[in-house]
Amino acid sequence: MPIHLISDFVPLLISVTLESDAVLLAVNTAVRSELDSSALVALNLSPTPDRAFHIGIVTLSGWTLSPAAEWLIERLQNVASRAG
């Protein structure tokens, strides 16, 4: 049975990944030292017609989005509208 671990505490995610056969989805800057020491290895993945990626953005009710979050949401909406 697959297990999905979601956390914003990056050290926990790194620890679980290093101690298991898990695959960690993270930006390179979040795991730079682990990549530099070869404790983790980057996998170069790109979307293909037979592989779908699902991306979500979670916001807290009543909280104001940062300018960076607003920018990202706008860009994702533009890409999605062009994709049909």
C-alpha cells in the first residue's frame, strides 16, 4: 500500500527519505546539502503524454496571499487555460 507523507517540515521529509526507499519531491534549494554530499540524487523528470502531475495550492481561510503566491497562482492559471 503506498503511503503519502505531506509536511512543510523539510528536515522530517529529508530524514524519512534518507532512511527509506521513499522518493522526495522538493526544489533543489531545499535539499542542496544532501545533493552536494550525494546523500540524495536528483531525478530529472519531465511531463510526458503518459505521465500526469497533479499540483495543488493550499491556502488558509482568511489569510492574505503573499505577492509570490499570487504570482504563482496567476501563472498556473494561464498555463492551465492554454492547455485546454
